[in-house]
Amino acid sequence: MTQNSPEFWAQSAQQFQHVLSEGWGKAFQVFQNMDLGGGGEGADASKLPPIHFSPEKLQALQQQYLTQMIGLWSRGCHAAPPLDDKRFAAQAWGTNPVSAFAAAAYQLNAHTLMGMADAVEADAKTRARIRFAIEQWLAAAAPSNFLALNAEAQQKAIETRGESIAKGVQNLIHDIRQGHVSMTDESLFEVGKNVATTEGSVVFENELFQLIEYKPLTARVFERPFLLVPPCINKFYILDLQPENSLVRYAVAQGHRTFVVSWRNPDASLAQKTWDDYIEDAVIKAIRVTQEITGAESINALGFCVGGTMLGTALTVLAARGQKPVASATFLTALLDFTDTGILDVFIDEAFVKYREQEMGRGGLMKGQDLASTFSFLRPNDLVWNYVVDNYLKGETPPPFDLLYWNSDSTNLPGPFYAWYLRNTYLENNLVKPGKAVVCGKKIDLRELDLPVYIYGSREDHIVPIGGAYASTQVLPGKKRFVMGASGHIAGVINPPAKNRRSHWIRQDGKLPATQAEWLAGATEYPGSWWTDWSQWLATQAGKQVAAPRAYGKGKYKVLEAAPGRYVKARV
């Protein structure tokens, strides 16, 4: 009886039935021993509640698993890989019996484990944590991640006479030395040379940031200048990658006198900096310097991601002081109301936040690579294991991609800043509680921000869920315009009109009902970028047009160096 004969697989199926019950029992034990406290080293596993399952769901799931697995073993060498999974879609998987069976068995086990997670009788957060843990394990355990089972990688090794394996080892050694998995060929990019190339000059700096003023591209500019506040957990040039996809250049070309905050990459000298420091000495300072250089009584401002949260906080501090230097604000994929934080919520509870406060609340650095890894593992198949397979098993060099180069250029955060942010936003959602959060000595209240705002959210955003972005419409009291774009947190934002890609949704009646789902029911889909709609809106907030300035800075604010400046070039 050969391994490929029907008799062999039929006998194996009969033997396998006896093993299944023991396997299920062990799987249950794994579930019951899982650490669901979310507190890392600060969690007390002895206090975790036991896990219980829905008997009805488990019985149905077990019967389904038995039937499908017996059927799979009966097919044996004729098993087909799951073609709906791009990891196993290559033709080589279908022509290799061992790999095809491994892929089919993996998918069955994956569906069963996720079904077990759904059968857990627990609160929503516990179930979400179980699902997240299982998804991480499943992503790592896929047969595509192992050369012994990856038929496509094996075929390439044969075709290249082992050269792909040798190249894969070289890629692995290179990535070990650089400290992260390569998502793109980083050797092809250099900040200031082929990314972050819009012409301008640094006109102010302090220990936290540099302020860049960009050279006008039009003979006349709007009288009200425009300040962009990017997230400080990343570098600003996501807004200025290359000329054809630069939001900065686009704003300049539309006639806006444009300034951008370029954050310093924190080192030990900034390890004591707090949220208050960043609001007072960075965001508010950038607003003041922009006003002084341009002579404008008020400016327009944009905050992206955490930059939007910081901008909103700064504006509430200024409002509490009786000051309103910003005439309109744009919030791109930003959270002010942290009720809906999506998958990131699985990490956050009192134990986790308290642990971080004890670890770095009074000083220290949250390492940029740790932050980058966390965000990558929110989508492990796309942002981790995909590159492991291509780089190391297939020996391929990842193609050049400016956005992924930026994604790998990580930044640190000061520990006290990070700890305050965790507790007051993700854990306690204090920004939307009038007077609860105290920033720069002021009890802040978002209801005081009665300025016009443009709010953008991305439909498939896994960092700022579309419902979380939309929630700002229910918090801010001024005149509001909400627009939804296709794609995710970055690709949805960086979507220039010239590419004519993706879609965006606008509700022409201007109504902003309680939920994003209700809003979407009355919205209309339009092809292409949302940038043109935003540009038209911003023009209505920018005042009349005046002659463009002939020089950078003004008075004491002189040119310090050419854009993009040295702060953005500092790597962790």
C-alpha cells in the first residue's frame, strides 16, 4: 500500500478519527490557559476568569470539523489548496500533493479555531483578545511561512538552482543587521533626495520640532496661511513623499502659503517630555510662529492621525485662554472621541496602562521599532509574513515603494507623553468629557471649538476606524463637513487626483446623523480622490489672494537650513 494510494488515505482517515477527540481536548486546554489580561508583565494571570464555551456552538463546530477533516484525509494526495487565499494561489501549490494537503488542512484548522473563539462565552473585549491572539498564531503558523511546505518557494529554488535560497539568507542577514524586516528596497530612497523634496526652508526650530515654510508655486497666495501638523509617531514626509503624491506640494500649488511641523526624533535628552510640552511648545508654538511670520490674525490648520488629536487638544487649550488663532481645521483619520478604537482596543486596559506608566511615565522612551512592530502585527499577513516569505524563502528583493520606505523610518516617543496619551485617550476617553482632562493648566472642553472643520475618514482604516473618525462630527459644535475615502489609514489619505484612483463619499444634504452607518446611507459615491473636494472647501476658508512672498521667514525668523531639515533625517 503506497502513500498515494486510496487505501492508505482511507486507513489514515480511520486512524485520525481516534486522535481528533484528544486534539480537541488539548485545544480547549490551550484556550483556558491563555493570558487574556492584556497587561503584559503587569498582569496577574491568577485573577483571570475561566473561559466557558457555548455547548451548542462547540458541538456543531466539532461535528463540522470531524466531517470535513475525514473528507480531507479521504481525498489525501488529491486535496486542493484554498485558492481563495492568496498565500496558496500559485500553481505550484496545486501540483505538490504535500503542500496542497498542508494548505487545505491549515485552512480547516484556522476556520475551526476562529469558530472556537466565537464560541467563547465572555464579554466583547475578552472575545476580541482571544480572536486577536488566535489570528496572530494562525498567521505565524501558515505552511506558506516554511520552506519545507511552501511549494512556490521550493519550485523557485529548483529553477534558480539554489540561488534563491542563497539570496534569501543574504536578505535575512541584512534585515537582522538593520533591525527590521525590509518592506521595500530602502537603498533606493534618501530623504531630501527623492522623498520629501518640495522646495522650502526651515524658519524656526526648538528642541521638539522644526517649522518648514514652503516656496510658493503661484504668483498669488491666499492671505490666510496653512499649517500642517503630522503625527509625531511618524515622520512628516508621509505628506510629502514625491511630487506626484505630495499633499504638501498640492496645497502649495493651490495657492496656500504652507508650513509644516517636522518633529524631532526623540533621544534620551527628550525622555522627560510630556503631552503638555508637546501641546504648548510644539503645536501652539507652531501656530504662533506661523502667525508672526505671515502677519495673519488667524490661520488654517490640518492635523493628521495623532497630529489631529494634538491639534484638537491645542485648540481647546487656546479656547480656554480666550484665544482663537485658527480659523478652520482639517482632521485626517484622527480620533477625538476614543469610543471606537478598533483592534487597538485589545491592548488597552488598566493593567496595561498602569504598567506603561510605571515603566516610563516619569521618563524614558517608547522605542520607535516597538511601535512599528505593533502596527505591523495588526495586519500580520500583509505587513509581516508576506515579506518573510518573499524576502527569505523566495530570495526576492522587495520593489521600491516610497510609502513603505516611510513606514520603516520609525520614530521614538517620550515615555511621559506616551503614558498620558494612553490613559487620557484610549483608556479613559477624557478629551470628550468636558473639564475632565487638564492640559497646560487648563480644563479643556471640545465644545468650545466652534470653528469650521473638515473631517476625513478612510473606510478600511484599521488604526482609526471609520466610525471613530466620524465620531468627531458629534463632538465638535461648529460647521462640519465629513468625507469618507476608500482604502486604509495611509493609502486612503495619500490619494492624489492625478492618479484617478479609489473613490470617496459625500453627503450632499450636509446632514450628520448619530452614526457613520446612517450617514453613509444618504451619501453618494464619487470616483477618484477626495483632495479636490477638500481643496475647494479650504479655499472658502482662506480669505482673499495677495502677492506671494519673495523670501522665507520674517524678522527674527530667518532661514536655518533648506527643507526638509536635519530633524527628519535622524533615525532611531
